[in-house]
Amino acid sequence: MRWDVVSWAAIALLLFAAEAMAPGAFMLWMGFAATVVFVGVLLIPGVPVLAQVAAFVVLSFVSIQIYRRWFRKNEPQSDRPHLNQRANTLVGHVAKLDQAIVNGRGRVQIADAFWVVEGSDLPAGTPVRVVAVDGMVLKVQEA
């Protein structure tokens, strides 16, 4: 039994199984690289272990770059790009200030949530429009 052949087969299977458990396409391409090394070691006996590992590293890098440049570029765009980005969906929304904007920061209530806002100093109750988002802070201006 040739342990290098068995080892590369096991590594390839483990990488494919890991990809199935936590999909993200990263380990899939490393699994393809391990499969190529497995086939190479199977067909060409006596390849040094260092050369096998070097081939795996190079093939992993190349295969991941192919995935990133070719396959990810061709993925369909989402029809809902702001899904799970609630703050971004609020751009353009108009609401009254719950707390005055003092020193550039205040608070507004939209639906059932309170949001920190940044903008020009304004008194409470002033209608403001959300013009941008920075993390969870809404950038506003007077509506």
C-alpha cells in the first residue's frame, strides 16, 4: 500500500466533505487540487513528499484564483442586494427626530427601532431624510 496515494485521496475526500458541511467554495477548489496531486502520485510513483506538498499549494492557489476570477464574476446579481442590511434600506426614508441632533449626533425612531443619526444640529421633532449609512449610524439632513 502506498501511503502517499492513500493520504492524498483522504485529504481530497476530507476537503470535499468539509465543503459540504460549510459551503463557500474555498475548500472545494483545494479538494480539486488534492485530487490532481492524488492522480499525479498514483500515476507517477516516487514523487518526493516535498514536491507533492508544493504541487498541492500551487494548485490550490491557482484553482482558487480561477474560481475568484471566472466563476464568481459570472454569479447572478441578487434582485434584493440590501437583504439583511436593514440600515441601507432606510436611505431616502423621512422621519422626525426623537432626540435633537446636538454636536452632530441625535436619535430617530423608525418603525419599532431607534437609530443613531448624524447631521447638522436640529431640534427634536424636525423631519429628516436619511441620505447615507455608516455601519449602524444614519446620516441625515433636514427634509
